[in-house]
Amino acid sequence: MAITSVGNTRNLGDAPGTTNYSAMAMVTTLFFVWGFCTVLNDAVTPHLKNIFALSYLQASLIQLAFFSSYFIFAQPAGKLIEWIGYKRSMIVGLLTMAAGAILFLPAASFGKYGLFLSAEIVLAAGVTVLQVAANPYVTILGPPETASSRLNLTQAFNTLGDFVAPYIGGIFLLGGVVTAEKGPAPTGQALMAFRIHQAANFKPTYLAIAIIMAVLAIAIGMYKFPRLEVTRDFRPASLDIKQDSMWNHPHLYLGAIAIFVYVGAEVSLGNFAANYFADPTVGNMSLQQGTKVISIYWGLMMVFRFVGSALMQRIAPSKVLAVCGVGAAVLVLCSLLGTGYFAVATFLAIGIFNSIMFPTIFTLGVAELGPLTSRGSGLLVQAIVGGALFPVIMGFLADRIGIHHALVLPFLCYLFVIFYGLRGYRIAPSEAHSQLKTVA
């Protein structure tokens, strides 16, 4: 392998001329499982809100615990990849997710909200490792010009997990939910018994998740991934990058801000969707009905990720991103100003335009970073912490101005996504460009 320097351009090894579909299919299973575990929180949140009689702000701590792990563990995950490689990092991520799922069992047995939050942190730490490893790995499994389309395709299966999770959660977590009997609120041992009884629904669901994660870890360990020279080039430890820095690439750190606000909007919408649909001015549904209806939102997101992947074979990803940002902002505004089933329908339709946002921003953000790609990936995954902060802000607003009017927050988030699709993604002429091509 030769690495040559010409001006400010770095040529990095042999980029694959065709996509390795076998390896891509294997990695795609990881996208599904972390999507499922992430969106399952849309059922976990209303369930724990009911069990512990939480306010919207207190319930938002579930997403705060989960998505804070991205900020805490993303950079260490990047270092882990440098140390043990992509494959072993994926195994570590899956086993960490299994450990987090197991922790839901004692949390349910003791009926302690703090233990549930701790379990969320460990589970999300595993998801973070998978994200940091799998997202850039998919982008280098084939030609760089189709990286955005390839990542959108795998993210479509991530959204398949998103689509299935609320329905499964609605059945297994919320299916047996009851409220305390009318009359004096239970206290002391009676209250604890009520909480433990209601929390018992978590045990079979998360035990099954732990087993599945362990089986997948074994499968990944047994699979022979291709030895891509591009992958080794993308490990910062193997190249001299002292003369360059992530902060010399505006399209990267603006991409991190775009992911920060986008994930904040997406998670806020999903987190409070069941309660939003249950609001008398909106859908007036039960929590179980509302949780199942969320599957439509994720289903639209899944279908249109396939559509978006095809579109970006012909249309510049940045243009598609800008149009989708406008569409999402308009629909949020319509739901905010509307009532009844119109508000529900426009809310669900946001999934159409959310579909391509994360993978497209990610691909634009790591474009032409060369040996900085691993660190850039860590920064972008770290920005997913927006999913921790924005639900807390939206919960604060919901407690004060109502869940309906709190939609103003995601509306503002989409405005920055529009900016990134129009101008923020551009690579400045002064930046060091990295090109992937064969060097004899």
C-alpha cells in the first residue's frame, strides 16, 4: 500500500471498486438492533411515567440517560476501534448492550427509577460503540461516490427496528398497564408493590434482548470480514495526522451541530408522541394506542429511506437534505397549529422527511476527511447527545405551555438542518482534501 502526498491532497490506498454486499448485510443487522433498542424507549418512557407518576420533565430523564452515553462514550469508542479494530469493537458493543439489558431485571425487581436510568446508560454505551464502528465502516465498503446512498440503505434497516419497536413495546410493556385504583393514592409498601408489579413487564422483554445481543456477538465473531486497506488507513493511530485537525474542517463541526439538533428533534418527537396523541386537543388516544400509532411514523421513515437511497443516485445529497428539512419544518408547524386527527396525521408524516437526514448529514460531515475519518465519526456520534438534551427542554416546555405547543422546539431545530443542506456542508477550498483512489 502506498500513501503519497501531492500538495494538500492525500491518496489513501485502494478504495473498493464495488460494494461488498456480504459484509454490508452482516453489519446491517447491527443497524436494526440498535434502532430497535433506541426507539423501544418510546414505550419505556410512558410506562415508567405511569409507574412512578412522573412529570414530563422527570420522564425526559430516560432519554437524557440514554443519549448522554453518546457524548460520554463516543470518543472512547473511537479509541477502542484504533486499539482492537472494527470487528472486535462491534462485539464489545453488542456484549455491553446485553449487560445493559440484563440490568433492567434488577431495576424491575426493586422498582427503582434510578436503576432503570443506570440500565439505560449501560445499554446506550453499547449502542454508541456500534454506531462509531458501523457507520464509517459502511461508507468504506464500496466506492466513495455511493457512500451516502449506501449508508441511507443500511439506515433503512435501522428504521425497520424503529418501526417494530413501538408496536412490540406497546404489546409487551404497555399491554398490561393499569393505574392505581381510585381513592387515596397508595403509599409505603402498597406503592412499592404497585410499582414492582407494573415493572414486571420489563423482565421478559429485556431478557430476550440480552440473549439476542449475545447471539449476535457470537455471529459477528465467527464471520470473516474483508481486510480492507481503506479501513486501516482510517485508523488515526496508523497515520501522521499531527498537521491536521478536525477543527480545520467546518463542514465536519457544522455537521456535528446539524446532527445535534436533528437527533434532538427526532428523539423529542418520538419520546412524547404517545402523550401527544393522548392529548384531548390532538388524538385523545390511550397510551397503548398512541404507542402503536408511532409505528406509522417509523414505518414512513423506513420506506422513504429506501426511496431516498435511490434518489441520491441521481440527485446531490445536500439538495435532498435541504428539501427534507423544509418539509419537516412545515409539517411540524402544521401539527403545532392544527388539532385533532389533522395534527396527528401531519405529525406522523414528519417521518417521511426525517428519513434521510441522519445518514446524509453523517456522510456529508465525514466527506474527504481521510485519516481523520475515525475521529470525525466519533465527533458526529458524540453529537447524538442532542437526543439527551432536547427532550428535557421539550419536557420543561410541555409542563408549562402544554405538549401541543412544545412542538415549537423541533421546528427551530429543522431550520439549522435546512442551512446545513444549503451551505454548511460545503468543503472550503482552504481545507486539506483527501481522495480515495488506487495508487500503484
